[in-house]
Amino acid sequence: MECKRIIMNYTVPPGAEDLEDLTSFLWDSLPEELISRCDDLVIAVEEVADETTLDDLVIDDPFELLAFYKDGKEISPGVERKVASEDDVLVLYRRPILDMWCETQEDMQNLIRQVVIEELGRHFEFSEEDVEEMAGRHYQGLL
């Protein structure tokens, strides 16, 4: 019996919409301790962080920031609105994620999952050990 190989076509890197879809797809499989804190969280994808965000976070290289949780009360990191009228937003930065994807050759779904777990874990002030445990436990559940 002859076996045919399936050839995947990667002529175009994933776009913003692709990353949004992937994040939405894996959302329900994230650790419960994170999901339970994210009511009405909006997921957005931008190419790279803007200058204001980079300056506020004291980051020189825009490719160092993979994701950022924007609290609806904040105009920029540390500067709060008088009226919280905006939704909380998890912003994924497409170009830095694609660079990491190319460098690590990690499965894109696993990479996005790791980035989301780390960013939400930091935002909700979990310890580094807790974030590592969540990511490890979650990764083991996928195998």
C-alpha cells in the first residue's frame, strides 16, 4: 500500500486574524485559575507595541514584548482613567511572536498558550513558580 505525504503550505505567515482565532480556540483549555479571572476579556493582535507602551514599561526593543494585559481602567501602564469604560484587553504582538516562533520552531499553538499563560499569570500576580507550574501542568495535559 502506497502512503502519500501531506505537504503543508507555509508560504504566508499567520496574520493578526489567524492569531486571534488561535487564541480564542485555545482559550477554554487554559488553566482555570487564569480563566476565572478574565471575565469579558478582549483579545487583540497588534504588529508591535507602540512607543508609549514601550516607554511606560521601560522597554527599548519592541521585539522583547510578546503580549501585554491592558486593564480597562488604564490609559497606559500605571495611568488610570477616571471612568473605567473600556474592556480589559490581552494584546498579542504578532511580529515578536513570529520571530520567537521562527527561532524556537515551537508549535504555534503551544507558543501562544505559553505566552498567554505567562502574561496573565504576571498580570494577576502569580509567582514565577506558580506560572511555571501552570504552564508545565497544562503542557503535560496536551501530550
